[in-house]
Amino acid sequence: MTGSFKELKVYQLSFEAAREIRLISLKFPKEETYSLTDQIRRSSRSVCVNIGEGYRKRIYPKHFTSKMTDADGEATETSIWLDFELECNYINIDMHTALQLKYNEIGRMLNAMALHPEKFTAKK
């Protein structure tokens, strides 16, 4: 591992999910631009950002844990926005299920990282 957060499976999965959300949100109604569309794009991207920020400061276990917890919170927020999208019929059940499965996996990985920051500390 070269030390890049971009090599982390959780980062790659969250980036892919955020990209998918952006693409599907392009089809949302205009009246959702400053509410649902903006919110889900921000929260999905924030998962990636928090992973990157925390990983770069992984020599500080408490900071790392805090950022992984923040990323998990953003993943949960994104999951809730997906529920709203389904309820409003902006996405179909298959897309909802696929994205929810990704965010469940992202949440599991982030939780494991937060509970075991020592596994991610840079080796001396």
C-alpha cells in the first residue's frame, strides 16, 4: 500500500456510489434542486471526503476515528435520502436496493475502521 486513501476499498465503493447518485439525480425534478438533489449529492460526496481527511491524519488515532465516524454519519444520511427518493418515485426499487446495499457495506467498513484505528496507522 502506498499510503493513499484512494486504495481503500471503502473509499472506492463510496466514490462509485456518489458517482451513481450524481448520475441518477440529474433526472430529478427542478423543484428538488435545492433540497433533495443538493442534499444527497453533498452527503454522498462527504463520505469520500471524510475518509480522505481521516486517512491522511491516521497518525492521530482519535482524529482518524472521528473522521470515520463522520463518514459513517454521512453514509447514513445518504441512505435516508435514498428512502425519500424511492418514496417520491425518483428511483426504482432495484436502484434503491443496490445503493442501499452499497451504503450498508460502506457503513460496516467504516465502523470496523473506527473501532480499530491501529490497523490503519502508518507503519514505521
